[in-house]
Amino acid sequence: MELQKIAQQLRDAENTKQPIAPLTETAAGITPDDAYRIQLLQIEQKLREGAKVEGLKIGLTSKAMQDMLNVHTPDYGFVLDSMVYKEARAIDAERFIQPKVEFEIAFVFKEALKGPDVTIEDVVRATDYVVPSVEIIDSRIADWRIKFEDTVADNGSSAGALLGSKKTKLADVDIAAIEMTVYKNDEAVDAASSSAVLGNPLNAVVWLANEVGRYDIQIEPGMFVLSGALSKALPFAAGDRFKADFGVLGEVSISFQPAEVTK
């Protein structure tokens, strides 16, 4: 299997905003390991071009999403500096192909973490603070017709991240019992608990630290980890605004430029 060729096809799809057919249809026999190596080939090329890794994202942490893709494990992807946005500035929705937003708890680290054998205690010790966050997901695969290997190769369908401003120490909250309400254009549209993320977001971060260790990757001090969506992904269009209220963790907001601004 020509992994480099597939990696280039995904990069071309991202650059041209012309999605491609599912790899699970066009690259018969693709394995999860193939998919992660395709992901890494794209990231390594972007790093050579000057990008920097700011964080990692965890996906497929809910049972519903795992059942949909017929898998029993999360996946991950990289968040580069070019993918990080600020709350105060509206984002151009035209940058994406078929985007959605997810709302998550982000862990920011003060110490390195590298598997194997990372434990919850290790994650707690290495975490500096947590913040509410938004992940923009997008697919370079046509019509979101993805299976596990498709989304993994496509950098976990990641497209952007935005971190809230309120910093909370893990010792000050029960991170497995955070209640969240999501508002779209001032209307409540969803609610969820952090327990939806593998029972506890800490479990997701433990999984990530051990999984990336298989590829000799570690969570570095200063990096953040998007620990997994608390609720379903929501599509958006130009002009939409979202706010997620995470209770004791505070709020995070994201907005997209009106259509007349993007033209």
C-alpha cells in the first residue's frame, strides 16, 4: 500500500476543499496501523514546512460513536498551531469543507507524559489545569462516509481548536461530573455530562498517552489535549454562534463570520 500517496491525496483534499472517496473503499485492506502512519506522514510534512504541534485531540470516546463506526477504541489526531483559534475573533467558515463543532474539556500540561504504563495518577500530576474548549471537526472524506481507518488517516477528522479562558485545577473539581449546556444562536440545543467521555475524561487522556507512546510520541509540557466530545457534533454555517456552559469550569464561545464578510 502506497501510504505516502494516500497521505498526499488527503493533503490535496484539504488544500483544494475537494473531498475524496473513503480510503476504506479505494485502498482495500487498509489497517488501523496503516491509517496512523498515513496521519503521521501528513503531520511530519507540515512540521517540515514550519508548523508546530500545539496539542492532541481524542475522538470516538462515546459509545454511540464507537458503535456507529463498529469500533471499541477511541482515536487521536494532532492540533497544529495553524489550527488554533481565539474566542474574540470570528472564524471564516469557508476555510472548511463540511465542518461541525464539538465541545470538550481540554487538559493543559506542565509535565511530559509518555506511555506505556501511564496511569490516572500520572495524568493528574502532569496536568497544569483544565479549560472548556471547542473542537472544529471536518472531513476530507466525501459526505462523512467514514469508517475508523478513514477518520484516523484524516488526522482524526480534526480541523481546529479553541480554548476557553477560565483555568481550573483538577483538585478543585470532580472532572467526571461536569454538566454542560450548549447554545446555538442563543438557543439551548444540547446538554451532556463529562461522564460521557469514557466514564471520566481522565480515562481518555490515559488512553491517549499510552497509545501515542506506541509511535514514540509523548505529550509535552505546554501542550493541550482535547479529551473528547461530551455530546454530538453540531454542523454550522457562516454567521452561527455557539456557547457552551461547563458550570464550574466556565464557558467557551465560538462564532463564524457572516456570509457577507466571507465574500
